[in-house]
Amino acid sequence: MTRRLVPPIETKPPATSKPSGTPSVNSCERCGRPLALMSFEVCGQRFVLRPACECRLCEQVERERRARLEHLSRSLRRQGLEDGRYAGMRLDTWCGRDACAEAAMTRLRSYLTEVRRGTRNWLYLYGGYGLGKTHLGVAALKHLCLDRRWESLLLRWSQYCSRIQQSWHDPDAASESQLWGRAAESDLLVCDDIDKRGASEWALGKLFELIDHRYLRQLPTVLIANRSLEALPAFWNRNDPMRDLATAIVSRIVGQLAAAIEFAGPDRRFPPP
């Protein structure tokens, strides 16, 4: 009779269950970093939680950062700020031709370093024609837009008022509420040429609404004008209602102002003699 050889049966030690809440160690399949697994039991069923590795979290943060920057860059391009003369309006292209220009850049850099939401965070740029006010205003917008990742808008005041009036008659144009909403709620607003021409009572009322809205919410705002704050009420003073509006506008600007920078000297658009 032939005997069949039966392989021995391997015996394993009885499994010992770890108490609930005891971490076991695993590693990330990407970077090899150890991960602490947390096991627990619910109604007799054991569950294991595997945390996301820090490398995955960093990748997600980086993807979100790049997507945000791309969105903001497209916003700048849609506004035309990467075309024509606007394209060259950056901090690194500012030419400090004289002491006044150098002082303006120094004060602007200080403002850019210190500006925060929810504080006194407005900037007022004023002075004569052709001195670089718009250059530094747009440069500040680009810097804060990409550095702080703030949704930013450049508004030329007279053009803005014209677009509102156009919306009353053109059904294809952006509505007044759309134009107002974007200007009022933008993280950063740069409003250029607020005193370029004598305002009507309607236009001054619109400016007051915008200033008041952003003042109450302490939203960072840069205002560009030819006249000093002290000279604005007299410039806008045509009647009693306009005088009251002008006083209220200047009062709110002063109440939220972080810095005022004056520009002086000859018009740079003219060639030197």
C-alpha cells in the first residue's frame, strides 16, 4: 500500500486585534513619507482612516494658486492692462528722474507693504499732468493683484459714467447694476481721473455712492486726481447739493486714507528743452 505524503499545514499565530484608536504606520506611495493610519470599530465593523499625505496637500494648494493667478492674469488682459502704454506701467519700469519721483516710489512701496483689508487702506495720488500718477496707480494694481491675489479693477471715472448712461439705451451693453457691482465689490479699485472735468450732480452722486460703499466696507481703493483733497470741494461746488456731496466724498476719503502722494514737476510727455 502506497502512502501519500501530505504537506504539513502551516499554522499562524492567532491575530491580535489592536485596540480602537491605535495608529499603525503606512507610507505614501509617492514620497515614501510614513503615514499614521487610525483604526476604529463601529458596531463590530472595523474601519481604517488613511490621511492624505502632505505632498498631496501641497500639490493641491499649488494647483489652486496657479489657477487663481491665471484667472487674475486673464482679468488684467481683459481690462487691456497688458496692451499699449498700460503694458509698460509696472513698478520696475518707473523712472525716478528727480527727487519727487523717487519720493513717490518710496511712499508707494511703503503703502504696498503695509496695505491690508479692514484697515485705513486708501491711497490718493494727485498732481499735474504727465507726471506718472496713472503709471504708479496701474503698477500698484498689478502688484497687489498678483502678489496678494486680489481681484482688481481699473476704472476711468468719466468713461465709467458714460458706460452707465449707455446701458440705459443699449440692451446689449452691461447693465448699470453689473457695472456698479463690479466697481463696488472689487477687492481693489483704482479710480482714475475723478476730477478730470466738472462733474454733474448726477455723476457726483454716483461717485459718492461708490466712495461711501467702499468706505463702509474698508475695501482697498486708489484714487487718482489732479487736485488735492483740499481743492476738490471748491472744484465741485456748483450748488448746495453738490457742495454737500463734495464735502461728504472728501470726508470719507480722509477717514479711510492711508497715504497721499503728491506729484510735481514739468509734464514728462513733453520733450526736455
